[in-house]
Amino acid sequence: MTGPFIAREMVLQCPACARIYASEALLRLVASRCNVAYDVLVFVGQALFRRHRTTEEVRIELAARNVRLSASEVGYLGRKFVTYLAVGHRQATPRIRQAMTLAGGYILHIDATHEGEAPALMTGMDSLSQIVLANVKLPSEHADHIVPFLQGLVSDYGNPRACVHDMGVGILKAVAKVFPGIRDFVCHFHFLRDIGKDFLEPAYSVLRKRLCSHAISSRLHALVREARQHISEQSSDPALLAKAIQTADPPQDKRLLSLTSTYLLALWCLHGKHSGDGYGFPFDRPLLEFAQRMLELNNCLPEFLNLFPISDRRENRDLLKLTREVSDVAKDVELCQAVKELCWRSQVFDRLRKAMRIAAPNLGNGLNDEATTEAMSTIRQGVEQFRRNLEKDAKLADDPLSGKMARQIDKYGDKLFPDPIEVATPNGTVTIYPQRTNNILEQFFRGVRRGHRRKTGNDSMCRVLRRCWPIRPW
């Protein structure tokens, strides 16, 4: 990393056996038959795969250190770095296994990332040491492909103390086959997400279709643009008007009151589509919030219109147009029924979220939510009470989707509540607490995707998953 250098090597030959002895010191700096040192190789590898720099960025950083390499050489060194790293990880497997054994074993988290018809990148990670134990590209998440991967983990590291994963059919079958008798748990976040989708999606799909049929988002955006244009044409002091809006004071020019009201009310409706805590559907329901705001606005606008003189229809034309738009939506009977159904279904689903102490509203943790540290017995009691209420409530007892939710809770009940695991180690008894989410792997995959976007500017990894990391049999 200090730039090119010339080495003078003393080569010795044994007079008895004629064996040639090269310099060991030089081989620790530069590999045999190479002209790039190991420190440059490591710099390139870390720049590409840890700091997610492009090839050209790496070349510029090296040039500043008086090391000049071509783009193809940087790419070659990156592939060489990954190869060395894989070999080093394989060679370190016995030491990793020994370290995990001394710590009481390992908790295996399993998940895969994939896009479309591209192969899946399956990964196994120990949540205690936070070491990626293995990953491999698989044609799909079918059990027949996952079983050899899990068998390879057993061969390298032994049986885990417990497994944590999502509710994928392939993973469930593979874990049951490879790890019989091992404690097996499903991620609470994935469980809630799947059960919530089944419970809310039918009504949410109807709402989505009805909103699309009205093209209301496009109409409101157009109305916002028109109101903004009219305000700019009629306002003599935009800064003063902006200050009045921020302080919620009426503008000095009363003619602008109708325009600014139209602009702000339409924006308020549209902002409902961006509501939520970052969990995604079904935890966040932005279309429901959007529809509720329009229905609320429809109830308030007639009274609001009475504040303006009827003779000034020209001045109020934008506000009247907003009234017609939301009125058309409010007259859609199917849409209103979907909103009403979603409201009570959302309340039921949120009660289950509260019982499981995860993905709670208004926390702002998004997908990084690690759930509360509530005692597992308390969570179990809350879920069991929720399950009993599904049968006691007459409305829910007759609802097919509520019945499906109850069956899902019964099916995965034993896999939801991990108890602490007492393990005897050379250093004494250790208590291991399995994580109740698979968030550690979800964050790992999101990091991989962020790095990919940083290097390529492309959000899709489909092409990378197809062309890189050749499928590796175990």
C-alpha cells in the first residue's frame, strides 16, 4: 500500500538434495508468481465488499496511495479476495465450532433472499456469536434443496440448540427432517405478518380496487397542482402566505382562503397514503388511512363551504371541485363497506399485536423492531386469552377469516414461545435465550441489498443472484 517496490531475493540451494529455498519473508508479503501484495488485495476486498465501493472508486483510492491498477485487475483481486475468504472460513470451521461449544452451542437462524425466478441465497447464522455459518445459492426454497444445506451445517458445527425461521413450507419440512427433536421456533414478526395478511387482505384488496377505479390519487394531485398555480398567480407575497399557513392564521388576502384551504385539505388526504410505522402491510394500512381521511373530509366540507359566500363561485371553484371528488368516493357503497370492515378487522389484529408485544404502533422502529423483553409466559397468556376471545365473540366465531386465524394460532402455538435453555459447559451452566424474531438475518439481507444499491444504483438483485455465487452442492 506504499506503492511499487523492487525486492532483491536471495535464493538458496541445498548442495546435498538440490532443493531450492525462496525467501519466506517475501512470501508473507506477496503470493508466489504475483506482483500485487496481500495488503492491496485486502484493501480492494474490503473496499468492494464492506464499504461497497465501485471499481472506479477503488482505483481512485489506490491511486492516491501510489498504487495504480486497471479496472480488470481490481475486479480480479475482488474475486480472489472472496475465494481466500471462503477458504479461510472453511479452515476456521473447527475453531468456530469449538468456540460455540464453549459458549453453550448455537441458535441457528435460517432464511433466504430471492427475487422473481432468480435463485435464492440461503443463509444460516448463529444469533449468539452473530457469525454467518454458511450460505449457498439454491434453485428454490424447496425442502429437497434446503435439506443438503442443513446437513452440511450439522456436519460442520453439530446440531444447534434451537432453530428460528419463518413459516415457509420448505424450511419447515427441511428442519423437521434434519433436526428431529431440536427445539424449533417461528419468527413472531413473520407469524404476525402472515396471519395479518390472511385476515386483512380480502377487504384491503377491495378497497385498493375501488380507489383505483376512481383514480382519486391522480385527481387530488392534479387539484393540488392547480391550487398551487392559482395561489402563485394571486398571491403578492408568497413568503407572508407561507408564514400564515405555518402558524394556522388566515391569510391577509381573504380571496386566498378558499385556495389555500383546497390546497392543504387535498394534501392532507394524500399524506394519508404515506402513514404507518415502517412495518409494511398488514401492520401499516396507508390506503385505509387515505380513504378514512376522504370520508372525514366529505362529512366536514358542506359545513366548511357555508363559510364562503355563495356568489363567489369563481373564487371557490377549486374548493367545490375538491368537494365533488371526495363526494364521489363517499358515494361508493362497496368502498365504504370495505373501510368499515377493515376498521373492525384492524382492531382485532392490533389486539393480537399487543398480546404478542411486537410491531407495536407509533414506536417508529420499523423493520428493525426487536420486540419487547416481556416474559415469554406473559406473552403466552396474552395470546391464549386472545385465542379464547375469538370463540367467545359471536361475530368473530361466525367469521371464516377469524376461524382461519384461530387455526393458525393453534397450528404454530408450540413454535411461538421459546423458553430459556439451560446448557452445561466447561465453564459452568449457561442460560441461552433464543430470539423470538428472525430480525438478525433480515437485517443481514437488507445490508446486502443496501451495498448492492450503493455499488450499482440498481435496487434489483435478480441479475446478481443469477450470475454470481454458483450453486454449490453440500
